[in-house]
Amino acid sequence: MTYLSNFLSRFSPNVLWAMGGIVGILVLATIIVAILKMAKPGKDFGELSMRVRTWWVMATVFCLAVTINKRISLVFIAFLSFLALKEYLSMVPTRRAHHRVLFWAYLAIPFQFLWIGLEWYGMFIIFIPVYMFFILNIRMVAIGDTEDFLRSAGTLHWGMMITVFSLGHMAYLLVLPSAGNPAGGGPALLLYLVFLTQFNDVSQYVWGKSFGKHKITPSVSPNKTWEGFLGGFATTLALAFFLAPLLTPLTRWESILAGTIISVGGFLGDVTISAIKRDLGVKDTGASLPGHGGILDRIDSLTYAAPLFFHFIYYYHY
Amino acid sequence: MSAFLRLLFFLCIIRPIIMVILGLNIRRRELLPTQGPAVLAANHNSHLDTMVLITMMPLRLLRKVRPVAAADYFLRNGLLAWFSLSIIGIIPIRRKKADGAPDSDPLEPCYQALARGDILIFFPEGTRGEPESISGFKSGICKLGKRFPEMPVIPIFMHGLGKSLPKGEGILVPHFVDVFVGEPLRYEGKSEIFKEELEARMLGLAKEGDFPAWK
């Protein structure tokens, strides 16, 4: 018992409450799926229950990884970044001649997260868009094969920005000075961002399934509707407003703005990755998460929401 | 002793590399054999192919899983020979020399292993060839089938390993690996028909992925 209380005392009480809330939502989702199964025995809910099961795994791993200890959290997000880049590079067309250029791209990940660990903001913010931008081009020039040069370079830089630079912002939230957020420091901010982004995804989906009529992006993601987008937006706004005092230093008005940024940003990130999948003719970015598809399918919204939320809160509070 | 080293090598080094650095997306894993004799007939692009196939099989079958490999390449020096034979557990076969056929059937060690109930990893293309492309099958697979007509031959298509470690490259660049397991096939009728059927299945598996050409 003392072990447990020692263990729990490492977490801020607000973060514990938030994690308790996440567990509550998952319990509710599990019960709903069980009731649906009993109510409609003929229908197949395999996909849905698989999805909920995967949510349990993802939520547990994420909550533990980002709260136990800062170093573990950074390694975890770096690993997430690695998985996302790997999925991206496995999905897009690459050239054999650029084998070693891709290796250099992967090498950027430990460096980027080292800058974050050192709390070297200036380097964190320019390393990918300036230095890696130049270095990868130079490496390609050194190989000397100019066929499809622009296409290869463009594809690679795009992947670096989305999977390393954007997602790295999740990690930088963790190293922001804890004085800036008395409610629970960096982990609380990250929990706020990730919970709202993921909840926004699910609620846009549920609102769309229930009331969806008018397509919002017919040629990119035909299942998305205005009803889903707006329903999800309203839900996320309400949650952002009520959770802000628990997890963030945001004022009331700022929390409404944060909710807007996360909901709209998340939607735009989602449809951007959808556009790429459509371009490449793939349904999912991978198959690592049963019921969800790949890692990028799950964190597509975060690729936009994370940097947008970060720079919003950084501007106002740090 | 070497059986223990072999277990340690696959458990502590190869599995983590294959599962974490690369990552497998396996379709129809349930079609893999649970006992020998059987042949896993896969396309061949990279030295990692063998490692992936061994990783996919449960550890309790590890001592039965034997990759068939060219003696002239893998036994070319003492250290490599020890590593190939004891740790990877290859069955070395002598490829035909340019100046003529060897005296006996080079697949003889394979027949013996199958008779013991081993599960062979066999690359019907004979060589790694160009990365991410399939070349025509050699006749070896037919000889194995003909000798053991009851034995299942499982076609397996892998994509991504040629990109991760192409022939002639020393640096591993992570890519997710797709592994498509096909329905088991048994030898019937004639060698040519068996070979064509197996090739057709392999191409069918390759088409499932709709992968862009890699060059």
C-alpha cells in the first residue's frame, strides 16, 4: 500500500484526476460496446470492440509514459516520432539511390529530442526546417543522382516536418518551466492537448455517424461531414473550457481559443494525411494498431494540433 | 551449447531488431505450419529475409526451423561458417559449379532434414536478385515437393526488406515489412505445373500489396 501511495505521490493530483477521467470514459465505452453486442446479437461489432481494446492499450501506455519521468517521456515521444517517420517512409515512393539519405533523416530524431531534453528552444525550432533541410539536400547532391531529385527531396522534407518537427512539439510541452503551469506542469499540458485532440476525433466521428448529411471534403475524405465537424467542435470546446482550470494556466477566453485551435487544427491534420493516403492509393498508413490502422492514422490530427497548441500557449504563458 | 546460443541470439538480438527497428505487418499468420515437415517458400531480396521468417515462427519450433543456404557463400571462412551453421542453423547446399554438375543431388541434406520433420526456409529464386523484384523460380523447390508430396509448401511474399537492407548495402534503414502468407500448396503431377502454380501464387500475393516499383 505504501508503495502505491509513494508511486501515486509522484503525480500531480490534477493529472491523476484527468487520468481517472480517461479510465472512466474507456470503461463507459467498453460497457456501451457490451450492451450493443447483447442488444443486436446478429450484428458484427468485432471491429468496434477491437478498436476499444486498442484504445485501452494506447491510453495506458501513453498515460504512464508521459507522466512517470521526464526522460522516459522524451524517449517515448521520440519513439512515436520514429514509428511515424518509418510508416511515412514505408508508404511513400522512395528511390534506391537515396538509401543513405533516409538513414540521415532517421538520425535527425535523436538529435531533435536531445535539443528538447537540453531545453534548447532555439535549436529545437530551427534544426529540422533549417539545418536538416540543407543537410538532406547536400547528402542527395553528394550521391549525385538527379533523377526525381525535387520530388524525393520534397517528399522527405515533408515527412520530416510532419513526423519529427510537428510531433516534437508534444515533447517540448514537457520541458516548459513548471512555474508556468501550477496546475500540473508539462505533463498536464500534454494530457490536455492529446486528450482533447483524440476526443475531438472520436466525437467528430460519432456526430458524423449520427447526424452527418453534408459532405465537408467530398473528394479528400468523403465520410467527413459538416454535422460531424461542428458537433465535434462544440463538444471539444466545452471540454477544453471545463478542463482548462484543472490542467492548464489558460484563462476562460484562452481556453475557448485553445479548444478551437485543437478541434480545427486536428481536423485539418486529419484531412491532410487523408489527402496523402488518397494520392498514394492506400487505405491506412499501416497496420500496427488493430481497428485503427497505422500510427499515423491515429496521430494525424496531432501533427497539426500539437505545434498550433504549443505556440499558442508558449506565446501567452512562457 | 550452440542451441542455447542460437535461442539467445534470436530472442535478444534478432527479435528486437525485427519487431522494433523494422516492424512486421503480417497477413494470415494462421497459415504458417505448426509442425514439420514443411517448406516456407519465400521471395528473396535481403539477408534479413531469413531473420524475418525465423522470427515469425514460434520459439518452441526454433530448433526445427532451418534456412537452406549456399555453402560457397556462407561457409567461405571459418567464423562465418560457425555462425551460419550453429547460430543461424543453415543447411548448406553446394550450388552447381560452372564446370559441370556435382556428383550427387545438392539437395540431399534438405531431404534428410525434411525426413526428420524439420521446417525448411527455402528461396525458390535461388538468389537475392534485385531488391523488391521477383525473378523466376529454379527447379529446387519442385525436387523437394516431388520427394515429399504430402508436405505443405507455404508461399510467403515479403516487401520492405530489400528497401531496408538491399544487396550490397551495409547500413540498415528501417522500413515496415509486409509479410503476406499464402495457402499451402502440395506437389501434384509434374514439376513444371507445380513450379508455375507456386510462381502464380507468389505473384498473386505480391499484387495484394499494390507496391510502387522501387528503383
